[in-house]
Amino acid sequence: MRTKRFIYNSVTFATLQVFTIAGGLILTRMFLTTYGSELNGLVTSIIQFVAYFSYVEAGLGTALIYALYKPLAKGSLREVDGIVTLARRSYLKASGVYFALVVGLSFIYPFIVSSESTDLLTISLLVIVIGAFGALEFFTMAKYRVLLVADQKEYVISIVLSIAYIVNFALTAYMISIEAYVVWVRTVPLVSFILRAVMLLAYVKRNYPYITYKEPADSKYLKRRWDALIMQLSVSINTSVPVVLISIFASLKIASVFAIYNLVFSGLIAITSIFTAGVSASFGNIVANKEMDKLKRVQTQFEFFIFAVTAFLYACALILIDSFVELYTQGVTDIDYASNVYGYLFVTWGVLFNVRIPYTALINSSGLYRETRRVNIWQIVLIITTGAVLVQFWEMTGVLLAMIISASYWVYGLIDVVKKAVLDTAPKTTYIRVVRMFVVIAVSILPFRLGMTIDPSTYGGWVRDAFAVAAWCGIVTLVISFIFDRKVMLEIFVRIKELVRR
């Protein structure tokens, strides 16, 4: 059952990511060419700044999901109802606080950023509208997400979000195509939240009839929330702080450059996350049933697989990123977007950021939030302080260097804690696999640095070249993995073969 749900979760999440990545590329290009780099940078910076208010959740989701693993595994329905009741009550409070903070920011933010083409009222309204998405997320979806993720049914959420995203995409594309006032462009798609809420409510009522929201809500389940919040912060700050630092200390146009590169690399993270959907819940089920030998075996297979996928994706990215950015920003002349240095730095950071995936999955499944608190706090301090300093000297390059420095410390600390606390194994194999990822990338890009070029003039040509590059990088990844990690690689092939036969 765990394996079957993992497949459902992965396939539906993959579908959602296809919609999100493709739609994001299309809408961003439309927005950029219609409204310009500065407004694109402004909207991106507001999105990232408002994202900080999600921390009013204070680790609720992570703590409650962990609390649900055991009662769901044991079939303790009244306890499940009590925890979901607690989730509902807590998220109602969080949504109110969230929106109050958004309104407060709408008065302040117009004076934080410097915009040459957007008036103060528009900036203020954009903050409110963009912030409304987060408040509605807490109000309508969060309690359902907690239950379904813990029960290894993320596929339900993915299906609902896919349908809602199609509606959101159609409305947004139409508003941009008629060059509507930018505030209306961001407001109209809010109707997709109504669709989400109705579908999830119907599913939970039908499949969880014992969820009555009447069982007493015991706050003991929230004892891990503050430590869980710190871990959430450490993950999200990696992707939200950089554009805020650039917006404040550099310029909105440079923030737009960062946003375009980050659009690509966020897509790569999303692709990787296809293979991680439901993994924490699966691990949590194994931990709840105290199958520790199985946990060690599955974890090392999962680590090998994620690292191999990461090496493949980022090797392709480093070869293709320059030609893609040049094509994507064709016709946008208010700032130069293409830079080979940005590609190398983003790839280095992206690989390190993905190293933490198998370990955050184990942290969530085992509740190791307090044990990793110190590492997470120092990682947050590192990225903010080094980013604020280095952006003064090298702008976007400085921020990327800060991201790499903090990620290096972060993954070292997480690996050390998890290996000792859960797996009771030495980290040597993991470090060798990390080095091997960079070897795969180096070998993959070598021919393209020795004479081969990627310089398509159309998207069709770029896609054709991308398939050839993917085939080459796939061969390199498989050959190097087979040479140096044959045993685990064959174990994964056997597991896949068994799944196909079912």
C-alpha cells in the first residue's frame, strides 16, 4: 500500500508540476514583455516578501502531520479527529494574523522599494492582493492538506491543485493579453481558491466521515511546532531571501534577472520533488511501525536515486541555461539577462540544496526538529548576513555566493545530525555521492566547453537540442553511477521491476 500510494502521489504531483512549470514559463514571459522588467521584479519581490508571513503558521503543518502518523497507522479515529479539529482552529487564527500583517505591509512596502514606473497606491494594492492568496490558503486548504499528506494521499491535493491551476492560468493569461491593470491581473485568479475549497471539502466529507470537528483538540500535539517552524524557515528562506535582498540593496531590474533564472531552477526543484511526494509520510509510517532496518535500506536507495536525478537535471541545466535565457528574454532590452556566471552559481547552489532532501524527509518522519534546530538557525543567519554583505559588492553574484556558503554548512549539519540520531551510520557514503554529483556534471559539460555549442534561434531548435543534451547527460549519469554505486543502483532497478509487474 505504501508503494502504491507513493506511485499515485508521484504521478499526480508530476502532472501538477508540468502544469505549474509550463504555465509559469508562459505567464512570466507574457508578463515580462507586457509590463517590463521593473514591474516583474516588483511583483516577484512582493511575492517573496509576503511569503515570510506564512511563518505565522509557526510550524503547525509540520508538527500536526507528524502527530497524525501514529494514529492513522493504528486506526485511532477519534484521535485523528481531535488533531484535525486542532488544525482547523489553529489555521483560522493563523489566517487572521496573516492578513493583518499583509495589510500592515501594504502601508510600509511602497516606501521600502524604489520604483521608477509604479505609483505607491498600485504597490500597496499589489501587496494586499498577493497577500490574500496566503490568507486564503490557511483559511480554506491547510487543515485538509495536513490530513491528506499524513495519510499518504497527496495525490488528492495534486489533482485538486491541477484543476484549480488550469482555471488560474486561463484567467491570468486573459488579463495579461488585454493589458489589464496589474492589480486586476493578480486579483481575478483568486476565484480558483473557491474551486479548491469546494473539491477538498467534498472529498474529505466522503472519505473521512469521522472528521466531525467536535472531538476535543489537545494542544499537546503542537509541542514540536516551534522547532518545526525553524526547519521550515531554513528551507524557504533559501528561495525567498535572495530576491528580497536584491530588491532592497540592488534594484528591481536585477531582481527581475534573478527571478528569470530562479524560475528555471525552481522548476528543477519542482521536478525533483515529483520523486519525493509522500516520502516523508511513507518514512513516517515505517518509523511508527518501528521497522528501522527497512528504514535504513529504503533511505540509502532514496538518497542514491535523488542524487542521481539531481546530477542529471543540473548537468542539463548548466549546458542549456544560457541559450534558454537568451531566447526567453528576446525583445526585452531594459537590462541584460544572460550571464554564464549565474548558471554556474545557480547549479552549485541547486545541487547542494537538493542534498538535504533525503534528510529533511527523515527529519519530518522522525520528528527531529529540536535536534536540528541549531543547524537550521545558523544556516538562516549565514544566508541573511553573508547575503546582505556580499550584495553590496557583487549584487546578484554576491547573493548567489551567500546561498552556496549557507547551503554548504546546512547540508553538512543535517547529514551529521540525522546519521547519528536515526540511521546510526557514518556519513562517508553520502559525501562520496555528493562529490560524484559534481563529477557527473563536470563530465557532462566537458564537450560543450571544448568546442560543441548550443545556440538555437527558435524554441523548437532549443527543444531538439535539449533532447540530445538530456540523452548525453543520462548516459553519463548511468555509467558513473553504475561504476561507483552498482549495488544500490541494481536494488533500485529490482524495485522498479517489481512495481511494473504488479
